[in-house]
Amino acid sequence: MRKKILLIEDNQDIRENTAEILTLAQYDVVTAVNGKEGVEKAQKEKPDLIICDIMMPVLDGHGALHLLSKNKETVGIPFIFLTAKSERGDFRKGMEMGADDYLTKPFDDVELLSAIEIRLKKNDILKKEFTKNYSGINSFINEAKGMESLKELSEERDIRNYKKKDDIFKEGGYAKGIYFINKGKVKTFQTSESGKELITELYKEGDFFGYLPLLQDEKYMSSATALEDSEVLMIPKEDFFSLLYKNAEVSRKFIELLSDNLREKETQLVKLAYNSVRKRVAEALVKLSDKYKKDDDQIFSMNVSREDLANMVGTATETVIRTLSDFKTDKLIEIAGSTITILNYDKLAKMKN
């Protein structure tokens, strides 16, 4: 399928000559004579790439880039500025605003087509879908290694196997990388001075975890332990920062892969303070179901220790055991050994204080 390019240029000769070159190179070309018309055509045509002059009437190149970057449908389109040598200050401003590249007038055919080809290739990584498993993450990183700025990415991405209750990292340790769960379940928790655990988060297959200490340049504030036999991939610290900072296209896709994780923290302490134990146990069971129930499961069952459940709720193990017994009597759950089966998810989710 032919790629579509929007060319925004007020000089008729340059516009017509450049459009002819692009057409001969098998691109579909849409043209605009100023930034205002260019923005309108970008929103209507959804081009694969935009080439834009800086100095134009009505709306200049900077204004066009600003408006396009505010629209979720056009923000990801690669953007190349055309600039005269006397406009280098304008070029720097444009790059700071998010332009991907620039060409200095006059430019030759090879220079133009090469810049376009590179930008389109880089943008393809944003359009690809990567499965959230070992194979998908490897494919993403291998695609990233094709970029000049990321060719030094490490090959050290082996799966590490953890048995149930094995430590992945410990509170107070230094972060060496980020972690991705290929199979299994993981909890992170903090330990009080008295030795009591408070579970801070639960992670499942397809989740990343452990990257906040890297971003904040801090030691681990919590420990991570496997809830069951698990396969975990570690991406080294240096690769994490390269993927995040060295290439705009790769960074956007990497953040998209990471973005499932960063929520829920702020309401947890409020719930601990104001919700009844009965409601908190119900919420913990609902959270386990939401996190780990598979699409094809009719009901949710999970082997979970009463101690882990108590740490999620923030109460004594004995209190959790009594509450679960009440839920069983009310036919909200079934209990077989350490396995809990949820019979009435809706009532648990709507449990009153």
C-alpha cells in the first residue's frame, strides 16, 4: 500500500517540484499552501508523514506543528521541517517542539527521499502490535535495535525461573533493571518494623514491575516475591533508559507497553482507614478476580494463603479466616483447603461498609 505524504509549502515552484519527486517515488501526495490549510488536510487525510516549511503566511510551520501535536489523531505523524540556512534558530525551536527531522533548502532528491524513508521506517514501530509475552517483548527490542541510536542494546534478556515464595528483589536493594512476567504471579510488599507485611501490588502474566525506583533513582521501597512458580524477564537498567530516552518513536511505544501498571496507590490507605474489614476482604477477592481471571473462565478460583490475603487487607490472619467463613455461609464463596472460589462476584463488588 502506497504511503501518503502531506507537503505544506507556500512557494509554488518548490511545492510543485517536490510533489513531482515524491509522486515519481511512488508516494501519494497531498499539498497545502500554508499552515492553516495543512492542519485541515492533515486532520482529513491522515497522512503517513508531513513535510512542512517554517516561514509561511496565515499560519507558519511552528503553529502547524503545535496544533497537530495537540490532536490525538495527528500527534504521532512523523514531521519534517523545511528550513533555509538563515532559519537555523527556527529549526531548533521546531525540534524542541517535537519535529522529527529537518531539511535545509536547497536539498537534492536523494536527501529528500532518504529522510522520508528513514522517518517512515522508524514510525512503523509505533503501528506494530507486540504481544505482552517473552516473544513479543523480544520482537519489540529487536525492532528497536534496528535504530542507529539503539543498536547497542544488550542481548541479556534471558528468562529467570522463580519458585513459589522465591524473592525477586528485596526492599532496600538497588534496582538493576525492570521485570516482565512471562508466566506466573508476583506480589510486591513492604514490611513494618514489627515484621508485618503489607502487600502493595499484585502482578500477573504480561505485567512490567520494578521500574519506579529506576525512574526516581532510589532503592527499592518494597520487596517482590513469586506467588507461584513464575517465569520473569529482566531488562537491564541501561537498556531501560535507552528505550525510554534515546529515540522518540521507540519511547512512545515502550511507554505504551509499560502503561498498564501505574495506578491504584492513592486510594489504598484511605480504604484501609475507612472501610470495614468485611468490605476490605470483599475488595481483595474482587481485586484478585479482576487481576487473574481469564476470559474463558466461568468462575474464578485461586489458591491463596490466608496470610497473603490478610496482608492485602491490612488485618490479622485470624480476622480474614473468620470473614471468609462468613462469606462461605452467605454463599458468596466456596473454600476447599487454601483454594477460594468466587460464587457471587457482584455482591462482593457491591459490599457495603
